[in-house]
Amino acid sequence: MKSGYVAIVGRPNSGKSTLLNNILGHKVSITSPKPQTTRFPIQAVYEDVRGQIIFIDTPGIFGKVHDPLSKSINPMAQETLSQGPDVVVYLADHTRDRDMEENKSLGLVRNINTPKILAINKIDIKKPTYLPHYKFMEEEFDKTVMISGLYKNNLNYLLDAIFELLPEGKKIVDATDRPTPALNIDSKIYIAEIVREKAFLFLRKEVPYSLTCLVDEITHRNNNIVYIKTRIITSADRYKKMIIGENGRMIKEIGMAARKELETATNQKVYIDIQVETNPHWIDQLT
């Protein structure tokens, strides 16, 4: 059998988290239209009769960075690559032209001596396309696959290519012991990420990157309800008002969406108590 670590690398919003979620068939990494959604590498297991893959979903690589949060995120993909994954999947979004972020991401991948796959994503979208600007990159990669991570097109070909390049080896993780849904995040972090995703989706551009989530308590109560106490922390009172919304409508929408997803994932009744706090220094404390 084959086994190994596979890093998914690319610039922000290329579709890395969506790709990983759809390969695995369940969510391990949150997604949103915002390009800073994934803030730390997430590892998750894929298995079939051919072997075992430990996927690493890395944060997108930014071109110019100014704020402390982006400055802390950028080195994470480089650190993942420096640890020597067995295969790198470089995800390119053909609907956007190459730019500084793309060149920076590609430069990191060029510097490692590891089998590489170029996965050109979002082939379900016909226009706009800058496909000729990416096709010439094929000669730098061991394999090229055209995929749609969102609609799961050609993901079987991508897995075929990965297994072909992986080394022979035993399972890295015992499937009977592996945590769900991911290897390197506990349930509190996973729940906090789900709440943060819903906040991003509902708030859109109103509160860009100025919030984080912390889960303080997970309790299984006698009535078979999982009680979750969590905080959304934002950097200013004006953002706090937006997150709560008029008559508390926005925070109710966020909580309802998070609760429904967690109930589906766990097959249990869930109650989420969400408080909103202001801390102008939360980004510095996070980084």
C-alpha cells in the first residue's frame, strides 16, 4: 500500500478548503468568499484500498501583507513545505489572472524537491478564463489535472495522480483511533471555526477579518443536548453592534446556521450560547 503527507498549496481563494472537504466527503476546513478564511494548517485523513493520505490544507499565501494577522499566516504554508510533504498539490484558479500572490506561491513550490501536481481548479467556470497563463506551468510539474473542487469533477483523477506519486508505506494513522473530523484540531477549535465561518458568510464585507471565535464550554446535558458556550471576539464596538444586529437578529442567524451544521455533523441536538465581546488587541494575542 501507499501512504504519505500531501500539502495543498495555492493563493487565497483558489479553492483549497472546498477541494479537501469534497475529497473527504465531510467538512474539515471552513470556507467562505473571504480570502483569509483558513488561518492555520489543518490535517485530515483520506483512505481507500490503495492506501492512506494525510492531507494538509494550508492557508493561502498573500502577496503584500500589512496587518499582524496576515503576517502571521503567510509563513505557515512555507513552514508546511519545509517539513517535507511527500507530494504537493498546487491549486491554480484559472478564472483569475496570475499576479504577485500567484508568483509568490509558485516560488515556494519551486524551491522544494518533492513530486508536484498542478491542479487547475474551477473548470466548471468557462468565463473569465486565463487558462493559457497557467498551461505553460505544466512542464514544472510531474502531473497536471483539470478539476472542479466545488462540483467534484475529476477528483478521482487527482487522487489517482497522488497515489501514483506517493511512496510505499504503512498507514500513518490507525483509522480506528483517528479523531473526527480532523487530525490536528480538537472539538473546541473545530466548533469555533464553524461559528467563525457562519459569521463570515452572514456578515460578508461588513466586518472584514476583525473577528475570531473561542469555545469556552462543551457540556453533554441530561436531555441529550450538547450545550456549547462560545464567544465571538471583535476589535471594535461598531463591529460588535453589526455582529449582534438589530434586535439580535444577526447573531441569531449565525447561531442557527452553526447549530444546524453541527447537528448534522454529530447527529445530536445542539444548543449554542454565543456572546459577543470587544477586544481591540485580539489579533496581537492570536499571533
